[in-house]
Amino acid sequence: MIRRLAAVLPLALSLSACGDRTEKAADPAPAAPPPVAATTTTPEYKATPSPTLEAVKSRGYLTCGVHPGLPGFAYPDVKGVWQGFDVDICRAVAAATLGDAKKVRFTVIDNKDRFGALQSGRIDVLSRNTSWTLARDAGLGLDFAGTTYFDGQGFMAPRALNLTSADELNGARICVQTGTASETNLADYFSARGLTYTPVPAASEEEARNAYQAEKCDAFSADVSALAASRSVLNSPNAHVILPTVISKEPLGPVVRQDDPAWSDIVRWTVYALILAEELGVNSKTAEGSLETASDPRTRRLLGLEDDYGSLLSLKKDWAYQAIRQVGSYDEIFRRNIGADSGLKLERGMNALWTAPKPGLLYAPPIR
């Protein structure tokens, strides 16, 4: 019996193995994986409607709130045409939204009314040396669309005083504009250091500048950019210096209403397009030619040659191209208004690109 089982067992195992092979051979071949669909860099998202954009298109022009007169940033020239860094930001938004940088009307907004004018709908965007702070962003129903100029509060004093630091102003009379962050920053700085000063309040930058020139105060404190603008129109600009002490962070940029996030995106990405243009080497003089020669995908997307990112903003495909061609890249706008080609001759400093030999803070997210 044992011998018989021993003889049968190898045969059974052999048949079992043959059966396994037969079943496996009978199985259908596994299906090939489905082909991977071709991808596109244009996200299949839908644009969010913007009531502000519709209003701008309906009336045919953008309304922009600007400073009454700050050299380099916003001022009417001898022909009454508005010029300046902040003015050009609004012109770029007009070019992006309406295809024409000239389709913008400027409204003079004083310091006390700048937020009210925006909240009430009198203006579509406020482009007026305004600092981005938590209280303003979260407490006024407003959005800061981005930073166009990184600034800080400083001090201007007569060169004859031979000052090297704001700490040497202990006991001094200091002109400062009321109702501004500068007023609070000044008090905080002196208090934290146990120093004293006598504030000489002024209702406007012009009034503060005039008081300083009339020697009603020993120093004038404001954003460094505003001090440079004020110094440029003093009787003897070279007789005054801006001290190296900077006592605050003042990120300046355009402001919009918080109830229209799609409009915030439009203004924000217009600013980013100007920065990206500088980074990619595109400007008002080369933009048109780049339509024929650009090979870098980043440049082609910026100019609207590839994909249609403008549709995500409810804008035309060439929205960024129009802003760059008609107004310029960030470096062009900076240079002609407040940089090397202007009377202010401000250095790029923190406002240099993050890729510059001396890197700054200027950085724009990619268009993709």
C-alpha cells in the first residue's frame, strides 16, 4: 500500500502542476494601462466675476486715488499731466484691464480721506504711499494688492548739525504728519529708548516740509521715500541729509476694497507682471519684438503667446503685454520716476530683484 501511494504521489503532483500551467495560459492577458492624457499648463478653472472690473469697463476708464503732490510718486507736470511711480501703477492696471494706459482718471485724495474714498466707491484703486498694516488690512474692509515699494520711516535734518543717528535727536523738535503711522512710530521709537522729543504736528507732508524749512523744527520724520521727495523741492536740497536710522517697516502698495477679491487679483497680478517683466528682461522697448523672438516659456506665458492666463482674470490674453508695452517693466518705472533718471535718484536697495547682484525683496510668483 505504501509503495502504491509513493508511486501515485509524484504523478498527482505532476498533473497538478500541469493543471496550474493550463489555467494560467487560459487567463486573458492583463489590459494595457490607459494612455496618459496630454497635459496643458492652463488650469481648467473658471474666472470669478469682478463687479469692479465690470464697472470700469462700463464707464470706459479706471478711477485712481493719488497723493495731492509728492515728487517722484504722484504730481502733475507743467502741462497738468499726472506723473510718478504710483501714477504709473494705475496706468498699468488701466492697460491690463482696458487695453489703454491713458484710460485712467486721477482723483486727488488727502491723507484723512484716502480710505473713505475707497470704501465709498469713489475710486477703484488707491495708489498713494500707503503702508500695509494689520489694522488697515483686517479692520477697514480693504485689501493691499501687493507691495510696490519697500520703505521705512527715517529722519531728515540739516547737514550742519552733523548728526549720524536719530538717537542724537534727544530733546529735539520733530515735524511729523498727524493721523499717520509715522506719528505712532515716532512716539514708539523715542519711548522705547527713554528719549524725549517735542512733536511739531502738521496736517500734510507739504505743511510738515514747510515747517521744517522755516526751522520750526529740528528734524522732519516720515517715510524715507517721502523725505527724499521733500528734500528735492527744498530751497537748498544739499543742505539737508537723510539720517541712516530707519525705525520701521513700511511696505507701500495699491489698495482695493475687500469685497471684490477678483479685482484684488487683477491689480495684484498686474504688479507681479511688471516685476516678472524685469526679471525676464522684457520692457516697453523690447516687448513688441519679443512677440516674434521669445522662446522662454515663462516669457511666452507672460506675453500671452502660450496658454490663456488672462481668462482667469476675466482679461484678454495680452493683458500683461499691454501693461508692459505701454507703461514699462518695474525697473523702467522705478528708474524714470524715483531712480537714476529722476531728481530723487533713489537706490534700488530693498526694492531690487531677489536675483540682483545685491539681492532685494522684490519677488513675484510665477505665471503658470
